[in-house]
Amino acid sequence: MSVKITVPATSANIGIGYDCLGMAVTLYSHFTFDRADELTITGCPEEFQNADNLVYQSFCAALYHWGEKPFPVSIHIDSHIPVARGLGSSSTCTVAGIMGAAALTGRIVGRAEAVSIATMMEGHPDNVAPAIMGSLVCSFTPEGELPRCIRYEVERGLHFVTVIPPYEVKTEDARKVVPQEVSLHDAVWQMGRISGLTRGLETGDAELIAAACEDRIQEPYRRALIPDYDEVRRICLQGGALTMWISGSGSTLMAVTNDGLIAESLRARIAQSFPAFDVHVLDCDPRGVRIQLL
Ligand SMILES: Nc1ncnc2c1ncn2[C@@H]1O[C@H](COP(=O)(O)OP(=O)(O)O)[C@@H](O)[C@H]1O
Ligand SMILES: N[C@@H](CCOP(=O)(O)O)C(=O)O
């Protein structure tokens, strides 16, 4: 029996919600698992075709977590999510490993358990929670407890113009430029806006989305890691986007509009100015991870 796990890309932070907000979008990676005589991994760059592969590591960690011994598998990866661009490729691997292990051993896993195992592996829940649950998720972890996830529906008329530069930004490097302390004034600034932005995305309130999405914690520092940030932002906002944020830790930039024609026009305009970039118009994925038996 083969098992196919499909995991959506995620845009963590949504600008204002550093390490706590994230949204699943309609770009996917597919992972097919089979029991095998020895470990084989295909479909990904050669550097990942070994036992250190994050999917396999997550597969083994999940089995250990359930008190089971790892066993050899073949894993085939068909990913449409670029690596180290801020679209949660590492989370797709983590989530796929857990769900592949569960499916091959006939285990039923609920969202809370999957998010909790995946958060232990990833360190923060903002990508893995929406990758598992779909939609927009705000998460936090009370001291010594499991992560709590609040899931919001996202207005179906919102479109996300996703601008993917040809260069990487490693999450590890992008975390180093974020200051460890914020002022009380900036903390208050963020709190009001995170509430405003989640409500804006839920209701499609364009004015609220535009007003609330202005981050002071990470974006002012990380924009310097993305040489084309200013120009892409200028094109998007002048072209009628409601706002634009750095997706995860970058380098992807994501602009929001409630007008499908503006989304398409922005995609074409950016593709013309930046021919080496990939540009997609994505929607919010409301479902999260899927499991198929083949
Ligand atoms: N197909 C894959 N197989 C194994 N590991 C992968 C794969 N895709 C991504 N990764 C892991 O995820 C890392 C990228 O994660 P990160 O820098 O957090 O960026 P992002 O998650 O935004 O793409 C890679 O360096 C690699 O370790
Ligand atoms: N909250 C994290 C999210 C990193 O997401 P990724 O998709 O870039 O791995 C951060 O901002 O560092």
C-alpha cells in the first residue's frame, strides 16, 4: 500500500504576527510513502537524498514518539514549493513525515497531536499549524503545555500575489537580524494590529487589512535581506494591493487584493519587471494536509 501526503505551503507571520500567525495557501508538495527493503528518497535535490532528509527524520521521530521502531521506506517527493523562500518548505517535510508514519502504521492522528509533534520538531507552530489545519491560524504555547491554535476562516474573495525571487533567505540567518527586545510602544502597536488583521482577513474588510498590516518587530530589519523589496512593494501598492508582507522569513513577498483582475495584472506586471522571479496568484487553502491511499 502506498500513501500520498499532500501539504500546502504556508506564509508565516502575515507581517504583523511574528512567530504566531500563519496561513496555508494553494501551492503544494506531495510525498508518497511505501514500505521498502531499504531507505530510498527520490524527487528532491541530491543533497537531501539520504537518511538526514527532514521528511525521513520526521517520520522516524514520529514513530519514536509513539513507541515504535523506524522501518525502511521509499519516499518520493514532488514539490512545487521552493526551498528557503519563506513558504514553509521545511514544515511540509515535517508534517509529511508525521502523517506518512501515521498512515503506514494505521494510526489515527488528530490535529492537536499532529501540531504538537510538529511544533516539537520545528520549534515554532506558525507554519506547521496552518499546514495541518488549513486556513489562517494564530498559535501560542502556554508554559510547559501543548500549543493552542485559533483557526480563522479567510474571506474567499481575497487573493495573494506571491512574488518568489530566485535567491534564498535562510530562516536561520533571517532570525539573527530580528532584535530580541521591543519597546512597550511597539508591543502595543503590534497587539492592536494583529487583532485588526485577523478580523480583516476573516471578513475581507479591505480598509482594515490595509491599516493593520504594518509590522515593527521583524519586517523593518528583514527587508534589507531582500534587495528587491522596495521595488516590488512600490509596484504592488501603486497597482492597488491592500498591503504586502514578507512571507515567513523571506525572500518571498506576498501582496493582498480583493480584486481578481488587480491580482492578475500585478502578476503580469511583476513578471515583466522581474523575469527571473516566479509569480503566482494564490488563494488561502482551507483544508490543510491531506492523506490518500493509493
Ligand atoms: N524536499 C526536501 N527534502 C529534505 N529537506 C528539505 C526539503 N525541502 C526543504 N527541506 C529542508 O528545509 C530547509 C529550508 O527551510 P527554511 O530555511 O526554514 O525555509 P522554508 O521552510 O521557508 O523553505 C532546507 O535547508 C532543508 O533542510
Ligand atoms: N516565524 C518564522 C517563520 C519562518 O518561516 P519560513 O517559511 O521562512 O521557514 C520566522 O519569521 O522566522
